[in-house]
Amino acid sequence: MTFSDIGVNPELIAALAKQRITEPTPIQTVAYPVLLAGKDAYLNAETGTGKTLAYLLPLFSRIDAKLAATQLVVVAPTHELALQIQRQCCDLAQNAGWPISTLLLIGGTLIDRQIEKLKKKPQIVVGSPGRIRELIQLKKLKAHLVKSVVVDEADRLLVEESLPMIRDLLHVLPRDRQLVFVSATEQPESAGVIASIAPELVMLQTAAVPMNPNIEHLFLVCEERDKPDLLRSLLHALKPVRAMVFVHRTETAEIVASKLAFHHIPTAQLHGAFDKRDRKQAMDDFRSGRAAVMLASDVAARGLDIPGVTHIFNLDAPALGKAYLHRVGRTARAGASGVAVTLVTAAESHLPRRYEQELGIVMHPMRLREGQLIRL
């Protein structure tokens, strides 16, 4: 199948070609006609399968570029994901030559500046549900012409803590709006909520995507206390162009970042303890190459698509194969190759076998000797 086969506008196809995207993924293929028809839908597909474009392509085609009014609202659980979606919207519009404007509306920034920008009446707003709802209630964001609402990472937004905010937002939006929920995982709790909010939605799923064959999977057994120093040695041995290091806790990230900085290894951090400005700076440093290493928690980095990641390091090994899949899927994108290195203690030594069984991969045991990685 090609983008032309599924009916994508030729100007959007040309825009995608400028991003070197020439063929639709399975979720994009099944989602396009359903969303273009204005139906409520739930897009469920693995990470790295192009879910953002799966909803943006048809919803872009539903926007009246001549109408200066907000017609599409996209909400996301993190500022980083919202910014990534906004950038994709801007790239699509610019590369297609369409006069469609997008505004990012997130908390932690001056609301007066956002109110001023809303006077230009952007066709798309992307941001956090709380800030978008607030601006609608202040009557600064005119939402009466909104056609479509997307709840990205729905399994994280439709939980007890943030569900009331989502319900309030949907309550102040037009009743006849199209609802699109997007997620890489399917949680029973959120599935029940979605069914109650949009009982006639179309469930769009694709078969589980096999592990990218271009990723080499390595693991080393070590003491917990030795992990930061071993990571530093591995960075020197492998010389990654751009590496993401995953940890469970903020405290671990800060300790490791301090040790790497002491050894003059530029490191960015992306976790919950950082405010919006710090997280944006971390993303800018990592994307630009000023920092070759990004220390991140699963929650902070979820949904991010950062080009050129060559290595993934699991400093804290994930307990489940699906979590491992989400992490390592951030390397070896667009036909490139990548390496995933997991550090496990003796008590965690069963995890590589679990990943092999659940994901159908081969984990190679390694050891570091005189600054060189050696396969056991």
C-alpha cells in the first residue's frame, strides 16, 4: 500500500516525502479512512509505528484552512510529547504549503503570552488538558468550531488522577466533535472509560510489531553499586553518537549525571523532578548534540521520537518484556542499526531470558575487559 492508495492528499504525500516517509505503516493504513470519515476511534499500536501521523494525516485533511478558528485539539500527558506533536503539525503544514497554524498550550508558561497568540486563531492547538480547559473557560480559546479531539497516550490520561480534567475538557467542547484516543498499550481501566465516553467508537488495532532486527541486544551482570561506573566505561568503549540511559528513579538519574559530568561526559536529564524549562533545555541539548547522553525515566521519555539514537542503556532493567520493547524501540529507526545494553544484578539475571521468551530476541552475555566488550 502507498499513501496514494489510501487516499492521502498529494500535497501531504509530498510533505511526507520531504521527511523521507514514503510508505504508510499498518496503523496509518487502517486509521486514515475511518478518521477521515469523522468517526470516533481508538488507535492501539506498538511504539514506533507512526501513530501520530496516523491521526494527523486524516485530521489535517478535515481542517478548513480558510477558516480562522480552532478545529483540532490534541492533548498529551507530557510537555515533551505535546511539543513533539506540535512540531509534526508545523512540519506537515509547512512542507505541504498549507496555511494551517498550530499553537502549543501547556502549563508552566505565561498564560498572558498564550492568550495573545490565541488572537491569531490557530486551526490546531496542542497541549496539556488543564491549560487548554482553562483557556476555554476563560473564553480566550474559542472552541465552538472544534471538529476533532485527540487524547494521545490515553492510557496515561484516562486514569483516576487526570480523568476528571479530561471529562471537564470534553464537557466544554462541542458535543458532536470527533473523539480519537491513541495508545501503545491497552489498559482495562482506560478501555472501560473510553467505552463510556464514546460508545460507538471504532477500535483500530494492528498486529504486534516484531522486534526491530537491526537492534543488537547485550547484557552484563554486575553489582548494583558498580552500575554507574560500568556505564561510564561502556560509554567510553562503545562511543555512542547519541545514547539514552533509562533509570527507574529520579535520584538515580541525578547521581549518575553527577558522576558522568565529573568525567566530562555531557549529559542531559529528563525526569519528573525537572520543571518545564529544564526539560526543554535537556531536549534541546540532546537533539542538538550538545549532550550525547540522555538520562531518562520511562514516564518522562514515553512517546518521544528522537532521531539518531544509536545506543540504549538500561541502567535499571525493566521487569517486563513490553517495557524493554518500548525502551529499545527508540534506537534503530528509519532503517538504521542500534545497540541495546542492559545491566543486571545477580538477582535480576533471569530478566534477559524473559525478554528472549516474550520478544523472540537473542540477548548476548558480555563482559568488559581492559576497556573492551567481550562476548561470553
